[in-house]
Amino acid sequence: MVDLIEMGQAARRAARILNKLGVSEKNRGLAAAADALLAGEALLIQENAKDMEAGRAKNMSQGLLDRLLLTHDRIAAMADGLRQIIALEDPVGEVLSMKKRPNGLLIGKKRVPIGVIGIIYESRPNVTADAFGLCFKTGNAVILKGGSDAIHSNLAIASVIRDALKAAGLPEDAVQLIGDTSRETATAMMKMNGYIDVLIPRGGAGLIRSVVQNSTVPVIETGTGNCHIYVDESADLDMALDIIINAKTQRVGVCNACESIVLHEAVLDAFTGRLAEALKARHVEMRGDEPVCRRADGILPASEEDWGTEYLDYIVSIRTVSGIDEAIDHINRYNTGHSEAIITRDYANAQKFLDEVDAAAVYVNASTRFTDGGEFGFGAEIGISTQKLHARGPMGLTELTTTKYIIYGNGQTR
């Protein structure tokens, strides 16, 4: 097992240095890391090929292989993500309030780094670069533990970034990646109170559940995405079809992909056949309730389990409802608090859906695929929080800070 205590101590030392860096110094480090990713493309693709080969040997699904793959364009996107973070305003040091008390004390609140952030994640190598960038910009050191599926890719990305920071005269231990992918090491990381200030899991339901249940370090729960699209009685059906195809098939292995379609019974005759034909053409397996199965060939009967499943694959469930209230009840029962959408021309139903659906992001007439830090204008994101404390939804720079009170006096005593 790796020496996690030593890594924690190194991260603490790095965090103290990062806390003193100005915006220009942090941006210089991000620029150096972005350049290094582009310069190291051959190494990154070489190491990623090892992970892809192992994934195919294990019969990993196409959706998960897609999450794992690094290409020229994806490496360029990682570098561009770091440059986007450079362009964002640094929230650290922002004074949120300053009020004078009757006794003359000036009491203010300002944003400060959290300190050391731990992230446990699965098969997306870009998380390594994104997590570094957001944590570095906000003055936080980060300890990363990726899954075994992406270990070669993650080690290569972390190594390239660390070398770039060292060459720039900045603390390379601002980012550390744990090379041991065992469960024992993950469990030990969850107990690193005193070294890690907050732990963020990114991955499937099993990983997130394990971290939430076993960690003694405070956790920000990032979500699995059993995301729904509800096609209301008044929906523009051409729009609905375009949105569903985008949300389901543009990238199937991501948490903001549509996993469940909910249809108002009034649109079944006009829409089910069109929907089934479009999904079949894109090799999506459909699992529907009895009214849906009756209206199109090739749709399998859905089980109760299907309504609550995040497939991360070319599979979707389809459920019939009698109206907006039943749709909202169904979604709130089976969703994971991530992203939900309604397709409708009815203003009252749109507002009702926005008000009553319990999720981090709720859409009217748009794809759930927009739940993303970059799309929301935050730059790269650390994850999508599906909890309700501290942060909810895409977590950008602001969500990686905490606050402290700053008090100015002139001799007051109590």
C-alpha cells in the first residue's frame, strides 16, 4: 500500500504554498500544464492504449470505453479546459460582506481555499486534468485516486502536469495521484482526517455509495444520473425527438445522458413509432411499459428495476403517464437528483415542472446534456453535486472555496 500519510503531509505543505500564490502565479502554472499536455500527447495516447486494450479484454461496454478513450481532440480539449480556467475570475479573496457593529468592530466574510481535496473517480482520464485545474486555481492541493480501468492514462497525465509545475517553480505536490488502485487503499483514503478536508467521489452508484457510507472525511456527493425527459401533451414532437436523440445518444456513458423517457398518454399514437424508429437507427435498446410496447415493434417489456437504472449504455426506459402530476411523481420517485427535462408548449406545466421536480438542474425544452461546468460558463467542473449542502449542480471554482470571517477592531474587549 502506498504511504498515504506521506502524501497527505506533502499535500498540506503544497496547500500552504498555494494559499499564498497570486492570480498571475496560479495562471502561469495552469498555462504550463496546458502546454505540457499538448506536448505530451504521444505519451498520453500510448498509455491510454494500454487501458483501452485492457478494457476491451474485460468486455467493457461501448459507453464506458468511450469515457476511457483519449484522442488528439480530447487531449486538446483538456488543455483548452485549463486555459478556460485561466480566463475565469479567481474567487479566492473575494470579500462577500463587511458590516460595522455598534461596538465598532468591522466583521466581514471572504472566500478562501478549502485546503486539500481528495477525489476518487472511475474511468474518465480527463477528470485528472480538470480536477487539477480547478483545485489549483482555487489554491487547493488535490490527491487523486482514479480507477484501475484508467490507471495508465491517469498516471501519465498527472506526471506530465507535475513535471510542468516543477519546471515552473511551483509545488508539484499540488497534484498527487495514488498509483495503487486497490479497494483497501481507497478505504484508507476515506479515513484521512487531518490531511484531506473534503472527499469528492465521481463515478457510478456503487462507488458513490461506498464513499458516503465509509468515509470519515466530509463528502460532497456527486451524482449518478438517472435523467428523465418528459414529453408533455402539448409538446412540439419534432423538438422532443431531436432533444431525446441528443440527450440519449450524443454520449451514452456520461451522467447527464437521458436514461428514461416519460410520455404523456396523449402523444403515444403520434410519437411512439417515430421515437422507436429513431432510437433503433442509433442501436438503442428500448424497454417500455405495456402501452408503449403495444405501439411499436422491438420494444422489450420494462421491469420495475428499469425505472431506476442509470444504464450508461445504449439502453433507455420508456414510461407512460396520464399527466404532469403523474410525470413529476414518477420522476421524483426514481431520479437521482441530477438533471430532468420537460418538453412542452404549456407555460403552466413548464413552471410546475421547474417548481416541483427535485433535481440539481431542471430544463424546459432543452437537452439534459447541458448540465456541465463548461456549458454553464464555469470552465471545467469538478463534478455534478446531487446533494443539497454546500454545493448543488455543476461544481466550478466558487464551489471549491469556503469562507472565513475577518474582523477588524481597534482595541475592543468583551
